[in-house]
Amino acid sequence: MSKQSPVDGRGNTPLLEVSNLRTEITTKNEPVRAVDSVSFSVGRGEIVCIVGESGSGKSVTCESITRIIPQPPASIRSGTVSFDGTPLSTEENALRSIRGDQIAHIFQNPQQSLDPVYTVGEQIIEAIQMHRDVSRREARAESVTLLREVGIANATARIDDYPHQFSGGMKQRIAIAIALASDPALLIADEPTTAVDVTVQARLLELFDRLSKGGMSILLVTHNLRVVAALADRVLVMYGGTIVERGPTAELFDEPAHPYTQDLFESYGSIDDRRTTRARREIPTAGCRFQNECPFVVPECTSGAQPAFVPVTTDSNHMVSCVYYGGSYESNPIRNTDRTTDTQQTEQSTEQ
Ligand code: ADP
Ligand code: MG
């Protein structure tokens, strides 16, 4: 099921470029670095997946891109976001028009996208008409098609229902239809298939695949490593608010390099999935974020900044932020411990 990976996106200039993003969230007067030093790009027509345990900063990253995250409690401290080669404005009105048009969001919780006082049809028609000069009648016909595409049965009749008349999984699909109605260049989808059953999930994944082949770029957050293997061109692995490993999907699955990635892949689908059940450790502010849990920790890991990214193998875009890489490969205990996980293992696993 794995997909061929382009080297670094399909186009020359990436559609989205995020550099050095830092978002803090203040709770009980204590600012927490929810996202720190995060840089990545999404190419045209590319699907980039973000994986990482709960609380690692995936949603805050997604919601900082178009500043849709509520400020306060969040505060975007630094970072630049370029879209289609131009820096995104930080001005709310400009961002609002970009959000409804070129960059669409699908949230973990569909309620965030649905307005309870309008029928789903009105909401999809509005999104279509904001983007394109089509008649209401044409927009309505397109809305029915979109609802069918996301798997809403009897779409012709159900288009006039209100959000509360649908189940949670259906609301999520309607939120996806609204996001797609503007035909965005970039879709940011944060765990979009968590609330839907496997049949619908498969259908939505096919839809995402088709959309990306048609040129749409997708930034997808998912816990499901099978989905990552099947859909992603590239993967970003987050831990403690930062990216610890990134690379083309096949390479990253063939040789997960960071001790955290190895742990994440190994525990995937197992009954005692430590990544979701264990108590969270304190994330250190100096050195590698993973040092308190890393079986390979050495003094070098405990001071300075998060280690710089180095290539896992020569001539590769597979990069890891770990002191053991980048020179003395021979003496790297992480690489030598035969801990690699292959895609087959994850394909047999059950979804989290
Ligand atoms: P993920 O999506 O990877 O599960 P998030 O991006 O939601 O993680 O969260 C990153 C960090 O920011 C976590 O430590 C989380 O507790 C904190 N955080 C996120 N949203 C809020 C919020 N509204 N209030 C307080 N803390 C938050
Ligand atoms: Mg999240």
C-alpha cells in the first residue's frame, strides 16, 4: 500500500513553508512551549503527515499556520509562514479570507466547523459561492455531489437537515465537505477520520488520495500508521512540541532513526501502548526533548538546543534530530540495535 515518495514535494517552490514556529500556551500564568522551532514544508499535491503522541503539538502546529488558534491562551511567539511563495499576512481579515478560500481546516472536533443554526446545505453552498461565481442552483447541485463524495447517504434529502440531525461521524464528514467546497490549494486535516467507521474511513482516504493526485496539498495529522504508510509522501514525527525526525515515508518506515520514532512504531497497536497510556514525563527545556525517556541518553543530550537535523543516510532527505547521527555511524547504538519496524508490522496492527 505504500506510496512512492517524491524527493521533496512535487513542485520546485513548496506551497507551504513554515519556519521556526514557536507557539506558547499560557495556563495558570505559566507559559508552556506547546510548539517550538518547528520548520517544514508541504509541496504542491503532496501529502505530509504529522505523527506523534497526544500532546506533542500537532494540533497547535496546524492551528498556528493560519493563526486560527485562539490567542489567548495561545501566543504565536515567532515563525514565518509562506504560502505560494509569499509570506502570509498576520492580519486577521487577510487571514480569514485565506482560510475560507485557499487553506481549509478540518478539525479534530467537527463542531468547530459547523454552525448549528444553518442547514448543512446552506453552509456548503455558501462556501462554494464565496469561492466561485456560480448560481445557487449549481452550488446546490455541487453540494449534493460533495455530500455523496464524503459518504452521506440520501444526500439530496439530507442537504436540508441541520448539523444536530447527524451523528458525530456524519458531522465530521460534513465538515470535510464544507472544507472541500472552496476547492482549497491546501487542506489541513487534524485527525479527520477518528470519529468515523472503517468503511467511511477508507472512502475518505481514497478521496484525499484522489484530491492530492488532482493537485491539492494536504497536511494530515493522524494516529494511524497504516494511513500514513498508504497516503503520505513525507512524514514529520513530533515529540514534546518539536519535530524530531522527518523524511520520505518509505525511508522513515524502513529505518525509523530517532529513539522516539522507534518507540512509537514499536508500541503501535500493542495492548500496552505506552504512547497513549503512560503518564507524561516533564519535557525538558534544554537539550533533547526526549532525553528523560531515552534509553540511549548521554551527557551531550542534556544541554544546549534540540540537536540539529542530520541526514540518516547519505544522499537522503530523511533527517533526524539526535546526537548519535551525523558522523560516527559505526558507533551508533540506536542504529545497531535492530529495532527497525517495517510497514508490514504496522499494517497488521489495529488502529489506536
Ligand atoms: P496534539 O495535537 O499533538 O495532541 P496539542 O497541539 O493539542 O497536541 O497540544 C500541545 C501542547 O499544548 C500540550 O502540552 C497541550 O497540553 C497544550 N495545549 C494545547 N491546547 C491547549 C489549551 N487550549 N490550553 C492549555 N494547553 C493547551
Ligand atoms: Mg491534536
